[in-house]
Amino acid sequence: MEIASFQDFWTLVVDVWKNGLFGIPLSNGLIALGIFTLFMLFRNLMTRFVLATIKRAATRTKTDIDDRVVEAITDPIRFIPVVMGVFFATSVLDMSADMTAFFYNLNRSLVAFTLFWILYRAATPMGTVLKNAPRGFLTSAMVEWLVKAAKIAFFLLGAATILELWGIAVGPIIAGLGLFGVAVALGAQDLFKNLIAGLFVIGEKRFFTGDWIQVDGVVEGTVEHIGFRTTMVRRFDKAPVFVPNSKLSDNAVTNFQRMTHRRIKWIIGVEYRTTKEQLRTIRDAIEAAILENDDFAHPPEVPTFVRIDAFSDSSIDILLYCFTRTTNWGEWLAIKEKLALQIKDIVEGAGTGFAFPSRSLYLETLPDAPEPFPLSLQKQADAGDASAPASAPNTPRT
């Protein structure tokens, strides 16, 4: 048996050093590792100094859009030294044709990934720019949808680009998913119905985020978020309601947020003993209280009526119909309260009062009174009952 010599061991070491892993010399591998490590150190330096300098410069500008953009793309920019490190590290490696092609595709994929990552992250601050555009151009809900659609598009395009770089044709994959997509569409009709309904709701500008809406039989509250499939409406008891967009598209929606004025409609009932002069006095005083108060909108801007309206069962009714300038609910309640107190003073000052439901009974004839029982006979009957003996316990009375 032949014993291996030191020369054989050294030959093995040299062979490993020259061939290394996957035919790459270890010396080249160490050099590549050193290059990659240098770029990692540069990544930390860039984060500490370069990006910090850019952020300070952005804070000095008048607008905050650049601040948002820099903040959004910070992570993709910090990934650029990683891509550069992989590229320069692999460039010094002496590899076979297959390994060279592999790292070539890897570097291209990393570059494409970084570019689409930057576009994906920049979509959000760009949405802020669109939100600051005139309200008639794009609504907040439209901008949110556009941002989401742009992010999805960048993600899909980035994935398709990377697959194409690796020689994977995307077209046949999409064609192969056609039948599967039809099956999914048939099973997700409600999803697509709500998605299209959401587009109509946003396109028609029926309501915006923050509006107070009412859909009969569905929900009433404040719109908080308009999503792809549902819209979140928070009721006034603070409970969130997630309404499918088809409900908001197919049903009548009352948008109270777009009221120009807020209405007050009262029926004021006064007593039937009120005279014509008192009725005219009450009517004119209430009308003057409204027309002289700037809290109320006046004709011809809005209709205003104070009229003797009807003779009800228990009252003479006065119709009050007017509008306040404010649409704020709290302010409207305060104005109503002041007007109610004024009307009370007016009615009582006119010498009459408010009517309430009542009923009067009129008797034309009374029935004949019963013949009175003689008092003496009543006393004798009482005395007889007192002198009668008590009945035996077990003897029934006759």
C-alpha cells in the first residue's frame, strides 16, 4: 500500500485553490468577496452621509413633495450598492460559460428589480401631487385608485421583465391562464361587479371621503374609505359598516354634505280661542324674527313661509318653513333652539297659548235620577242586622 506524501497534499491544496467552487479559483472568490464587502461598507456610508445630505436639502424647500419622494425611495437607493457590489464582484470571477450567463442574468434582474422598486415606492408621493391638484380634476378617491393601479402595474411589469430576462416567455403563460381566468371570473362575478361599481361611484363623483351620506335601507353615516370592492361608512354610533360598491351604485344615495342650506319645517299649533288679530300678530312676529336674523337665508335665495295652514282637531296650525345658512348640525340645532324660544315668547306675548290634543264631551240630556231611599228605613235595616244572632260555624245560612 502506497502512503500519500506531503507533495500529494500540497497538490490537492493547489488544485482546490485554483478550481475552488464551481470551477472558480478561491483567489478570485476572495477578491470578489472583498469587493462586495467594500460596497457594503459604502452602502452604510451612503446612508449616513449622502442620503442624510439629500434629506436636509429637501427639508429646505417650500414644498414637502420632495421630502416624501426621498423618504419613499430611501430603501431602493440603499439597495443600489448591493447591486453594484454583485456586478463588480462577479466581473472578476473566471467562470465557465454557463456560470457567466447565470450571473449576467442575475445582474440584469437585480437592476430591473431596483428600477421597478423605485417606481413602485414613488407612486405614493406622486399621488400626493395629484391630490393637491384642483378638486375638479381628480378626487381623492380617484387618486387612491390610480396609485393602487400604478403599484399593481409596476409590480406586474417588473415580474414580467425579470421572467423575460431569464428566458421565460410571459405571453404563453398569460394565454394559458385565459381559461383559468374565465373560470375565476365566473366564480367571482360579485367581485368584478363591485369593482366596476366602484369605478362608476368614483367617476360620477357621488360622494367623497368625509361626506355624510344616506342609502335607504342600507346605511347612513360618514364615508371614511372608498376601496376596490367595498366602501367603509362609519355610522353616527361610531360603528363601521363595509358596504359593497354595487349597493352604492344601484341605489339612490343622498349626499347631505352638499346641502347649500339646512331646512326647518314646523307646524305650530295654537288654541282655538285665538282671535284673528292674535293669529296675524303671531304670524308677522315669527316672520320678522326670521327675516331680521342673518342666521337664516332669505328670499329669493330660498323660499320662506310663515302662514296659517290648517284647522286641526285640537289646534289652529301655523306652517313655518325656512332655511338656515349653516349646514353644520350643531350650529343648526343652536339656531333652532333660539327660534323656538322666540316663538314661545311671541305666542305667550300675544295673549294665547299652544294647543295640545284634547276632547270635549257635550251632554244634551241627563237620565232620570233614581228615587232616594228613605233615611228612616235605612236606619231600621241597619239596626236589624246588628241584633241578628251569629250563625253557627258549621251551619249554612239560609
